Amino acid sequence: LLSHHQYTNDDALDVDLHHLRPARLHPGCEVDEGYGGANFIFKGYFSTMGMSVLWPVRVLQQKSTGRWYRNLVTPKPDAVSDAELALSLLPVGCVLLWPWLRMLAGEINALEAFFDWYYPWAVTGAIWTVMTQVSHVQEDCQRPPSGDERDDYFRWQIESALDYSVGSELVPKLTASLSLQSMHHVMPSVCGCHFSALYPEYRAICEAHGVRLNTRKDVSAAWRSCIARVFELSSPERTPAWALREPAADAAESGPLAAVEEHLPLIAYLATPGVVMLACTPLF
């Protein structure tokens, strides 16, 4: 949390840029063996498992974040002892083991045990990936800062973030205000419930001071440009055509079919775990 909010989009110090490697999320990230944009899409389904299991285990072992620099360990708060951190893994352990214990007891078969084990992680991982990665892994969020002072901390907190659905009062509530990411970063002491009402004045202040605001029409547009950026950095020749498609400016003029098609990539990513599980239920 501190690493990301203090050093946003800094490839050397922002740990969030290294969670989904070997996909490259920043031009400054090293090229890993087997890297490619597809790694990002695939590993997103495992992301919450990484946060809940791998990170605490690495901290307890004093190991650095995978594929990150050896001397940089994402630390736990000093007030949390190793014993307390280890105990916090017990609920996660129960979630991971329970389906397989049911299988061993003969209550379910191996396929159902697998889906009972993996489905919650896949769904939450997909949601986490969309809600967090679209906000910073963008070409315009990784441009050099504007203005004469290159180390202006607050300017960079805004210019390294992406906002979407800026005219909506509902979307910030559904995303815990992460849809207005630049405000989330630059105004941490202000409750996100106020962001939507404050945004017009906030935008006017940014324009008056020449601060770049990066925006997208909605989360679908943000997802497409995020995927386009990941593939641009990782495997540009394999960039999906839908990721490069510009969103329709007016849904009413483009028609209902085009409006639905515009959201299909995001719907497909979020719905895939559920669709696959439902398709396999006759075998349970």
C-alpha cells in the first residue's frame, strides 16, 4: 500500500508493477523469460491468492516479492508480529484445504473440489485485476510528468493515475471510489463518497495549473487501453484487436448491439470462471 501510493508508477519502488510478471507493466521493468501480455490476463485470476497466501509467506521467510529486487521486501506493519501474521493465514488455509478434505471424505469428486477451491479466487482475482490495474497501467499514466518541477509529488499522484466514468455518481460507489483514482491518490484524507461532487471543481483546478488528467469513458474503455498497454510493452505483435478499438462516443447513435459489443471483453474476462464452472457442473 505504502510502496504504491508513495512511488506510483515508479518501476524501481512501486511493487504493484511487479505483481503480474512476467508481463511487463512499465517500460522500466526488465524483460523476463517467457514474458507476454497473455501472462497478465492469466495471472490476474490468481492475484488474490498471491496477496492472501504468497505475500504473507514471503514476509515470514524474509524473501522479496517474486521477480522483484532481492533487497526489497514488501514489509508488514511493525505492530504486527510474525506470530500474528502466521495466525492470520489460518482462515486462508481453511479455505484452501476444505474442498480437498471434502473430496477425501467422499462428499464430492475431484473436479468439484477443484472448482470449490479455485472459483472464489478466480472471481475475486479478476475483479481485483480490473479494479486496480486499469488505474495506472496506461500509456498516458506512464508519460513523464508535465510542468517545470519534475519532482512535484502531488502533480505526479494525479498524472500517474486514470479516472473513468467521471460524470457518474453511481460508479464511484460501486468501485469504492477507485474509478476516480487520481483523487484517491492526491486526496487520501477526503472520503471517497465526496469525490463525485468535488470532481468538477477538482478538474477546474487541475486545468488552471496545467495538470494532466487522464480519463476514460468507462471501465470497459479503461480495460481495453490497459490491455493494449500491457501487450505494447510485452508482446505487441499479439495485441488483441478489441484492445485497440476506440469506444463509441455516443451509444445511442451506435446502436444497442455496438454498445453491448463494446463491453464484451470486460464481461468475458469477469464471467469466464463462472461460465466454465457452470459448464462443468454436470460432471460434479
